Amino acid sequence: MTTLPLAAPRPVRGVLLYCAALLMFACLDGTTKVLTAHYPVPVVAAVRYASQLLLMTALLPRPRRALFVTHRPVLVAARSLSLVLVTLMMGYALSRLPLAEATSIVFLAPMLLALLAGPVLGERLSLSRWLAVIGGFLGVLLIVRPGGALDTLGVLFAFLAAVFNSVYQLLSRLLIGERTVSLLYQSAVAGTLVFGLVAPFVLGGPVLTVATAALMFSLGVSGGLGHLFFTLAFREAPTSLLAPLSYLQLLWAALIGLLVFDQVPDAVSLLGMLVIAVSGISVVLRAPARRPVVDA
């Protein structure tokens, strides 16, 4: 997450950029799901971060050592580690769950963040926000209800991804004032190092083809473009306009799940997704006013 200027001269452009960013993130998850069906999650994650780091290193101006300058290195490192854990848990969740259902469970993060913001940031949780948080958990229960077809371990991985994502967002709030590009670059470095060290011990899967290599490299492209569009969107439109649109990613995920994996959530799961989206939007709209923050 990063702080961006408050000016919003072109809100329509900001909305379009934001929708494109969410589509890129959904494509990132969809491609991850395709690849983790054949390759270990740490290997796929290593390629994702390495390709993103390669692109950023090639495109960013020098001197790059300035990208490692930070006022709170411990918090920055903890934030990067949180993102690494989100990637790991989400990868395992996508390998076991349909795309739309996994994405929906991870969207508990704003509600978990609302709970964490009280003791850490001193934000009071009003009755309406409490009800929205409870509504979000009820939505997840509709998706993972007893008798449903979802893999239990996959659900656990998705929930852990939501937990680590909420920690990541909380740390991002605490790091308001740090440079956007520095946080992006250091996250890419951390992901490359961590997964790069783990990947050699879990290597496996079929021989890499040109098509598969292109898919793996696309992870860095879609992730990088998503974060770029995300950042640019908040320079054009206010947070109050864009934040509720985050749940459009659920729609993108459902469409990709249908077109690529021929997976369609049942009626009860769709109801759960709707409850999560409405609850999450309510949490966002009723959040205390803050300087604009962007997930990076």
C-alpha cells in the first residue's frame, strides 16, 4: 500500500484503471491456478516474483540503491514477509479450490483489518461496522457450509491468506509516507529471495515448454501491470470512489473460473459471495477518513 496525491482530476480514468488492475490480479490468480496444478507452489511463486523483479529492475531509473532507503526497515521487512505468506497461502488455496470461491474467502481481509485496526491503530469499531464484519463471516460460512464440495485444507489456506493479507494491509497503513516504488521493489526482492531459496528443494512437475514458460513469465507481467494500474488509479480518483469497487475482482474471478476452468459457483455460494461483497463495501465506506492508501 502506498500514499498517493489527493488530487483527482480524472475520476473516470481512475475507475477504468482500477477495473483494469483488478482484472490483472484476477488473471494472476487464474494463471497461478493453472500452473499450480502441475508445479509446486513455491516454484510458481519464485518465477512470479523473479520475473516481476526483472521487469522492475529493467524499467526503473537508476540509482536503484535508493529503492532500499526506508525510515522503518523492520516494518518494511515485515510487510514484505506478509505478502510472501499471502502468495504462498493463496497458491495452495488455488491449487485446491475453484477460483471464485478462493477469491471470495480471501476478501475477508478488509473485515479482519477492521478488527485489527482497533487495538493497533486506535480506530473505534462502530456497531454498523461490527455488523458488517459479522456479515462477512456469515458469507464465508455460506460458501464453506457443511455438506459443500470445497476442500477443507484449501479453505484453511484461503483463510490464512486473508489473515496475512489483513496484516499486510495493516502494516501498509503504518508505513504511510514511504515511497511507493520502494515498497513495490522491496516486496519483489523479498519474494524472489524467499521463494528462490525454497524452490530448489521442491522442484517437480513436467518438463517446461515454451508455452508454460510464457505463462510463468506472464505472472510477473500481470502482477506488475496490476500494481501499476492500481497506483495510477489512485492518482486520478479518490479512495472513497475506488475502494468499494475492489469487489469487482470477485466478478472477474467468476468469469475466469467459468471460461477457463468451467467452474460455476452454486446458488448458495453465489449468495455468500454477495454477502461478503456487501459487508466489505460497508466496512470500507464506514472506515475512518484517512489519507489515500493503495495496495502494492
